[in-house]
Amino acid sequence: MMDSTEIDIELVSPTNRQAKISRATLYVIRDAFSRSICGIYLAYGKASWKEARLALFHAIRKKVEFAKEYGLDLTDDAWAEYGMPRVLLVDNEEFQNKISASVGKDLGLEVCYSRAYRGDDKGLSESSFNMIHAMAKNEKIPGFRYKNLIGRNRHLPMKTACLTLFEMQQILIIYAIYHNNHIWKDDFPIEESALKAGLNRVCREYWDWGLRNRNYYLQEKSDRQLYLSLLEVGTLTVHKTHFHLQEIGTNYYCEEIRLKKFQDRPKMPNSQTHKTLPCRYIRSGLNKIMIEFKGEFYVARLTRKHQQECGKLSVSEFYEWQDELKIKKDIFEGEHIQNEHEFSDKVQSVVGKAKKAKESENVQPQSTLPSKPEASKPLIEEADQTENKRYENALDHEHGTSTASQENTKDLSSIEAPYGDDSEDDIDDELLSLAEEL
């Protein structure tokens, strides 16, 4: 079961702790069988599939590497709740969308959606948020947004905030481990056979019992396979020279697929509709995507034009760049509309003079007119004469420059050194030295 909410804690920037960042979104993934927290993830900004897939990725993978990314040293036994479930209950907001199609397709995961405005469908995840906020209140976490603050106390969360998102994530990981291993659950829906086995009403003990008796519900996948399966799904339109990503508007090329000659016929047989291929991409970078072709993935890169323009942009930055470009274009065209009218007037002036010149001539029978080669010959000869004159002028100018250079050289050579020739003095010195040796 997975859900998200804005965390009621003000966080600060790691580069300047006086600056507050936007409200972060908290993702919690819990096991409905044991009530264990399998994943807890804090992300910048509002809820989205971009962040939800990372929360799901960290929930399914082993937690040692996840904790290490946040500076925590864990053993496999400390947070043992991992593995891919068979069914996932989620909110409509992040998952019921085209970009989350890979969850069911690649992972074989059955996704169930909660009903709109029915919090009781996700009672387990809703209670998770209440527990975490209660923990933050009890531990007096700086920046916690207490309810019903009045007067000067209204600004208390902003004044006391000192934790970064990284540090708050560390606290959440520590809490998840504590929750799974050390909190007694009075309302635990435990099976009779588990009670007879003498289990305590603790999430971790029930999880371990489930692994021993219900282990067919979980699957294990490598981090790489899991990560690639959770990438956003896009649709590529096939062209002879490139692939067009419909969701973003960027173009890509893939040499391996081109060599297979799949792009030689980009349209469907007996149709004007272009072929399409599925792909995987991330929103933080547009430089590379992965094309799914005949059951395999191939890396594709931006075409040269888009590489130069937006190779280092994220999807949101690319959209902003396009909007700015459109605004600049509209402003430019508005400022140069008068130039467009002037250009048209000048062209029409030339055309008008040509029409008048033609009308002033006597109309001749078609048979008496010269052929195209005959009419063109004197024009070509005239153009050749003009080119010959231009060539002669260039040679005369070059000859004049060369003559002036030679005269300057002569003038310089005729100038005597003010103190005589140093080379003669050098020869005399050498002769004296030789005489002394003899």
C-alpha cells in the first residue's frame, strides 16, 4: 500500500540554513499483511510519478544500499522488509496515468487504485502519516508545523527550522526501523496460527513468520532490473532519420536500430500512419533514452540539433526554454512587422517596374523570338566580361602592392647602421684570439 502527503515540517537549504525550501512530499509504502513500513521516502516538490517510482524502488530493494546513500550503516537484518509484492494499492493521482504503465507491464505487478475521496481505502497509509507526525511532535523536531498556532507562535516553524531534506530522511529511516522492530500493535489483525506460534504483536515478527509460511507472495529482482522497469514510459514516432518522443517533443537517433533497417519504411503498410515504439526515459535529463525494440532495450541519443540546444536540460527546463523561445519569437515578429511591410513594398516596386518595361515593348510573334540559349548567350558574355575586368583590377592591385614592398626593402637596405657593422668586429676578435693561442 502506497500513499503520499506533504510533510508538516519546514526544511532548509543545505547551502544556506537560513533559507527555507518548498514543502517536501512524504511517501510511505507499507505491507498490509504485517503492517511493516517497507519504504519511506522524502522528495522535493509536489506528488508525482517521478518521485513515486523512486519511493517504490527503495521500498522493493534491499535497504542496506538505500541507507548508505543517506550516510547510515545498516545490516540486512536491521531493516529486512524488502521484495516485490504481487498487488499494490495506490492513489489515483500518481499512478493512473500513461507514464506509470511500466509498473504492471515490466514488473508483473497488479496495481489497484483507491476510490476518489475515500480515505478509508488507504487507512493503513493514512495512519502512517499520523504516526510520523506524532513522532515529530513528541521528539520536538525543529520546524514542525503545530496545529492552531496563533499570534507570534504562527512563525515558530519558520524560526526553528534547521533540518535539511537529507537529515530528515535519515530520521525517517531510523523511525521506520524502530517502528518495525519495537512498537507493539494492539489492533494487529494476526492469524490464529501465528498466535499459536507465540508471536508478539510486532511487525517484524509477523513479517518473518509470513516469510516462513507465505513466502510465495514476494519476488526479488536486481536493482538494475527494478530501476529500469520503473522508468517512465514514452511513445516514439518512427521516421527515416530519427525517432520523435511524443510526450516531450525531442528527437533521437539510434545507430543499432538504424542498421537493422527498421527505419527504412517508417510508415505502416498501406497507410500514412507512422510506426511507433515504446521507450523509457527520466525527467531529469533528456540526453539519452532507452528504446524497446523486439524485446530488447537500445540506448538512443539526442540528434545533433537537439543536443546543441537542450542536451543538458531536464524536461521542466526544456518546457521553460520552449515557452521563452515562443515569447521571444512573438516579440521579435511584433517589432519587425513594419520591416516585413517595407520588404514587400520594395519587392513589388521592382516587379512593377519590370511589368511596365515589358508593357512598353512591342508585342512580337512567338516564332520571331530567340530561343532560350540564344537569349542567354549575350548575357553570359556580358557576365564573363565583367568578371574579366574584376580579375584584371585584382591583378593590377596585387602588382602595385608588390612593387611598393620591393621599393621599401631597397630603402631599408640602403640605410647604414649608426655604429658600423657588428659582424666585422666579431671577425677581428676571433683573429686576435687565434693569434694569442699560436
